[in-house]
Amino acid sequence: MAEQNQLVTFQLGDELYGINIMDVKEIVRVQSVRAIPNAPAYVEGIFNLRSEIIPIINLHKRFHLKKVLNSGEDELLSGFIIIDVDGMKLGVIIDRVSRVVTIEKEAVQPPPQMLTGIGAEYIQGVVRQDQGYLIILAIRDLFNPKELQKIAELRR
């Protein structure tokens, strides 16, 4: 039997991304985010999720991606994906949540050198689809330990 991965897929800019469903804690609608002075530029701020302080990461800023202008319907599908990186919960802003897909492991190819504005080191692989590529993010590699430390300090 072929090995499979379940991915939560979402749109950022013009591209479709996926992250392993095991790294996703939940998906929440856009909340009001409190800005933090002196935070790294890609940290939008923090928000309170059931008494837990969650730093919100803006991958558009992190990777210089264009933000999609959402129509009313898409606005309902935008929000935050709450992920777990080494025991720390982070919220990632997404333009639009798509769906959960099951991918055969052998369908995953190494990322082409310059696929998007995101460096290949942050990409686990890509899956060719009818409309282009599904880019699988290596969620644990998005931040180096120093950055994670900085983000963790924002929660205090």
C-alpha cells in the first residue's frame, strides 16, 4: 500500500500551499490582532484564543508575496491556521482555506529551484496538479531557532 500524507491546503497570494494535517491544530476566522512593538516585521501581532496567547505570522511579509484581494465569499474563507512548531502554537495568516487532500508520497517531487518567492529550503516538495502546483511547506523549517525564540518572547 502506498504511503499517503493528508494535507490542509490553503491559498497565499496566487499559489496553493499545503501543510501536514498533523501540524495543524485548528483553523480560525480572522480575529483582531494586537500589534507588538519591536516585533519582527513578519509577526503581525498576537491574539487571544481561549486564554492562550498566539503569535500571528504573516507569510506574505515573510516571503514578499502579494496578498489576494478577497471578494465577500472568500473573506469568509480567510483566517488563521493554528500550527504547532516544537510545542509552540503559531497562527499563520492565510488568504483562503481550501480543503484537506490526501497525497500519495510518490507524487511529491522536490521543489524546482525558483518556484515562488519562497526559498526552496522552506518547501518540503511539490505536487503537480491540473491548475499548477500544490506547494508543501516544511513548517518546522519556516523559522530558525533564533526566530522561534524571539516569537516565543512575544507571548509574555
